[in-house]
Amino acid sequence: MNRVVVSAPGKLLLFGEHAVVYGYPSIVTAVDRRINVEAVKIEGKLDHYNCPGVKDLSFIQGTVKQLKKVYKISQKVAIATNSSFSQNYGLGSSSAVTVATVGALSQLFKLKMSKREIFDLSYKIILSLQGVGSGFDAASAVFGKTLYYVYAGKVIESIKVKSLSLVIGYSGIKADTKTIVKKLGQRYKQNRIEIEEKFIKIAKIVEKARKALINNNYNELGLLMNQNHKLLKELGVSSDRLDTMIEDALKAGASGAKLSGAGGGDCMIALVSEEKKKLVSEAVSKAGGTVIKVNPNAQGVRIES
Ligand code: MEV
């Protein structure tokens, strides 16, 4: 086998952001926007990269380097990518491309890596490049569907979700996750008890949300989203734009809404009934957001050809 194509999905964090970095659980869902990575064995002295639209090649190059080192491979490869989602939305393009590259090389060199091994190596590479991160995005790209996830992959459990109707609004601002996580880290050092209290409250919300998802209890899920957002606001990671989009989504009939991810920018999510989807989407647009059409609960890393 000289050529393979493997794809991995983007993600949306439903509950538990920030607290998950401190060892608490979170809930993440994979979305149906994917990145394809093609890997081909080539002759020559250098690996070759053709990755239009990938702003930061270091995730792909770092993955090729690290995987070859671990598996003692000297064969040169050509990597080509194409993606069905913008890197600006905060849908996890870096982790998706890392996971898809690990998956593609595993397939190309017949390494027979398990999903857990793909996660472990991808998370290690992402952490070495980003310096911070709980790994939830890599887990989502590998395992797909909707996951209950604890820091560094201590627990990765699939949650059976029947349906999840969301409106997703991009705030127009690319979140700087690393800076936001580090800033909160500094505040955590200064004000540990107060912030830890909020994380514990978020963890309780995550546990309740897990049950609500299993029981298809969408009213409860909406209330929990609102409670989670209130705590994120108190942690200082929301923004005026996100808050307005969230408030307007709720006024238009969403059952619950919150920021998703690091905050400061990126996306908000609103839980809606099918009947309210149009009204809520319009409200989010009017509040300055770009509505992104993605479906949750998508498949994890997979071989395309
Ligand atoms: C960022 O998308 C979510 C954070 O919880 C960071 C992480 O879990 O890696 C803020």
C-alpha cells in the first residue's frame, strides 16, 4: 500500500471547558466537518507537504517527525490535506489534522495502532506544540460521537445521544486559547479557593448533563447550559459579543445557550427545538454572529481510501 486517505472530525465542547484542564470532566461532541489527510510513500531526501489553508504546518510536520521516530521509520512521505471547515471557528482543526495524520501514517506503514494509541500519540504531539490542553479535542477527533472526557484521557466514555439540535454561532473573533488558559492559570494561583469552587460546580453540571443527555431530557440540558455559561462568565472567559449572542438566542426561544471552548471569541452554542431553529439562527445572526451549519455526534477518525 503506497497511498492512503484518512479523515478526522472537528469538535464542539458542550460542557466543562476550563475545569477540564484542572482534572474535572467535560462533554464533547464531534461535528460533521472533517479534515482529510492523504499520505503517500515517496522517493527522495525530504518529506513533502501540500496543505493549502493549513495556517500552522507544525502540527503535521511534528506528527510525521514524532511518529517516524517512535516507529523507527526512515521512508519519506508526501502529505496532502483538504478540509471542510475554517480554522477560525475553533472547531479543533489542529487536533483533527494531527489525529488524521497519525491515522494516515499508521495505515500507510501498517502499524495497526489502536484508537487509544492514536489518541495517546496525538495528545502528546499537541501538548508538546501547544504547551497547554486537556486533550478533549484529540479524543473527540479519534473516537467521535459524544464523549464524557476527563483530563489527559483518564476517562473517555461514549454517551449515547439520540438527537441534539444545536444552533452554532461564530463570534467573528478567533480565540487565543493558550493565552486565555494561561491567564486563568495565573488567577487560579492567586485565588485558588474561589476558582476551584467554580470548577467543582461546573463538574457537577457535567455529571447532570451526562444523565440529561442519556435520558433525552432537553429542558434540563438547556438549564444546565445556562448554569455552565454563568460560571464561565464569572471566571471571566466570556466576551460581550458572546454574551449578546447567547442572550438573544435565549430570547428567541433557545432552551439553553453557552460559549463553547476557551471563550473570548470562537463559538457559542444554543440548544433548540427544530421549530425554534430558524428564529434562534436569525437572532444569533442579528447579534453579529455567523451561524455555522454543523451536525453533532459525527464519526471519529476513519479510513477514506
Ligand atoms: C478550549 O477549547 C477548551 C479548554 O478547556 C482548554 C482545553 O481543555 O484544552 C479551555
